Amino acid sequence: MDAKEIEEILRNYHWMINSIKIAREQISVQTPIAKYGIEATLPKPKGTTSDPVYGETLRRSRYWKRIEKYEQKTKAIQERLHLITDAREVEVLNWILEGKGYSWIAKHMGLSEKHIRRIKDSICEKMAQTPKTPNTPKTPKIGV
């Protein structure tokens, strides 16, 4: 993942998290009911259906696939949060994840908007590096 992709995900992080939250509240996975007896032997319908409930179910299933993509992108950011250690960068990152704009963050922190953008660029560069999980055990050097 490069810095441009990270920047785009950071910009969209807030609304993606909200969409995931709302989708989880609204979408319920429905399992088909098995048919027994004579109904199981009858021919199954072919082609499309004009059932509005079925159409809505299809729409929601496509929506759920988009939500899964949002989850992947937000998890990618969450897995890289430990890479940001500088206090200013952590503060800027947290406000960006909350959905605040650069001018709001600049005013809040008493910095220029240009400086906030430089900090954001630094955050994106650090996150674009290969992430190392914080709890990864170090491998001992053998034969040294």
C-alpha cells in the first residue's frame, strides 16, 4: 500500500467506519429455509423474480460486499497505527480519523494548515512502509 492509498483511506476513514456501524445494525444475514416433503421434490423457479423483497435482499447483499471492502481498508489503517509515535503526528492522525478537516485541526492545534498537511504527509509515508505488528517476537541471530 503506497502513501496515496493511505491518504485516501485516511480521508474517507470516518464515513467508512460510520457505514460499517450502520450496516451491522441494519443488515441481518438470512439463511434459506429448507423444504421438506412434497415441496422438496417440486421444480425450482428459474430466471428472475418480481418479488420486491428478493430484489431488496440482492441490493443489500451488494451493499454488504462494499462494506467488507470498507472493513479491509479501515483494518489496514488500524494495523499501522502503532507506527506513528510522534505526539503531534498522533494528535493530527486522531483528528483526521475523527473526520475533522485540516483547517479545523490547524486552528485547534495553533499551527498553519500547510504544516498540518506536512504532518499528514509524514504520517502517510510512515504508514506506507511495511507494517510490523507491535507484538512480533524478534528472531534470534543464530551462529553469531
